Amino acid sequence: MSLSQVRKSQKGSVLSRRQIEGLIAEGRKIIVVDGKVLKVDAWLRFHPGGDKAIMHMVGRDATDEVNALHSAGARQRMDLYQIGRIEGRWINFLPPIQGGKYRPLMENAEDEGSESDTEQESSSLENYGGLETPPVFVIRHPPRSLPSTWTISTQNRSYLV
Ligand code: HEM
């Protein structure tokens, strides 16, 4: 699928990881919820939870956050923003607001979509010590009085800092 086709993609079309990366590189605010690819640019400024909540989920699977924080009505509304779907499991990118870097797609590059998901040296896969989802807080330099390895628990997850 070429870049212009990716921009016009339909709800049912499968978008590759590379294509989604390209859209985010263009500044689109893309999140994944329940395998659906949502482009939420137009919704950001109306979001009752604020734009930052969503900006921190760009490039990530927000299914857990969406299910935990939203009414059935709000979840239904999300379908309005669907531009496609993914196949298989989603590996989170690091959101741009957290410093993630994304590679643009080239105009007229028909084969971009088939690019392997393993070609990610320059893109921004999250890396939180092997964890897929980032903790709410990462303390990189604990005060001297704390042990050098300090475990923080947030909800059901623990993080070594
Ligand atoms: C298209 C995507 C989204 C839509 C349409 C949407 C819509 C809404 C709506 C209507 C509410 C008000 C409560 C309700 O009716 O359930 C809400 C609240 C909230 N949303 Fe979203 N949301 C979206 C994505 C997200 C994402 C990705 C997050 C990530 C964390 C998020 C975080 C929150 C939070 C924290 C609140 C709570 C606000 C509060 O109770 O103070 N939302 N959202």
C-alpha cells in the first residue's frame, strides 16, 4: 500500500507496523485498541481526560487503559476514529511525547507496507528493561539513601529502578 493509500485506509484494512510508524512520523496521533487502529487527532482537544493522557498512548496498545477508564458509550465513540486494524500482537512504540523517533514512509513506495517488523533499529521501540509497557513513574536516579536496586509497584507490575 502506498503512502497516499495508507492515509485513506478504510476501517477494515490491515495496516502494517511500518505503515503505522509512517503515519505517526507525519504527526498523526495513532493508538491501538482491541486490534483497531485509531487516529484520534480530531478528538484530542475534546477529550475529557485531557490531551496528554492520549499523547502518552500514541504508538501503543491502549486497550487496558480504555477498558479501565471508559464507559461503554465512550468506547463506542472510539470506533468513529478507526482507520484500520492490526493483525497479531502489537509491540508498543515509544510515544513521540516521550522522545520516540519514527521513520517517515516514502511517497509512491508501494512495498513499504511489507517491510519486516524486525527492521527497527532507527525506530522507537519501547525499552523498559524488557518490559513492554512503561511504568507510570520511572525513577532513574534514586536518592543515595535507597538501595541501589529499588522495586516500585504500580498496579500489578513491579519495576526495578
Ligand atoms: C478515541 C479515543 C478516546 C475517546 C473517544 C475517549 C473518550 C473519553 C470520554 C467520553 C471520557 C469521559 C468518561 C466516559 O464517558 O467514559 C473519557 C475519560 C477519560 N479518558 Fe478517554 N477517550 C479516548 C482515549 C483515551 C486514552 C487512549 C486514554 C489513555 C489513558 C484515555 C484516558 C482517559 C481518562 C484518564 C479519563 C478520565 C477522566 C476523568 O474521569 O477525570 N482516554 N475519555
